[in-house]
Amino acid sequence: MRIDAYSQINQIYKTGSKAKTGKVARTSEKDKVEISSFGKAYQIAKNAVAKSPDVREDRIAEIKSKIDSGTYYVSNEDLAEKLLGGYGETA
């Protein structure tokens, strides 16, 4: 590596010396944040999901009663499709 080439680059771009600046214009404008309509819709959906229960008690009760009565049945094809669908494959 050539150090003299580095100093020549500094001279060309004047990166080695600090440039004098003029007066800084000050404004009284404050920063503000604007959320897009997509962001607002996302926030509403996120809040709705957070308020909903994680467990659907009505669905669990229905399946439990079918299992207890012996009428709960899942076809092998449906099970295989659900399993493969979880891996992004389509039948």
C-alpha cells in the first residue's frame, strides 16, 4: 500500500482539512412521524389478533365430544395434504 497516494487523494478531495461553514440556519420546525395507511391497517390487525384468544374453546369442545363418541374421523389423504402443506409442497 502506498501511503503517498493516500495523501494525494486527501489533497484532491480536501478530506484532510476541515472546511469552514457559514451560519447554521435554525428552524423552529419539529420532527414528526407519519404512518402510512398500510402501517395503520397493520397496527389495527395486530391489535385484533392480540385481543383474540389463543385457544378456541368452542372448537376444542366440539372435537373432544366427537372423539368421546367415536365419530371423529380424519381421512389419510386429508392428513397427508395438511402435513405436506406445512412444508410448502402442493399435492
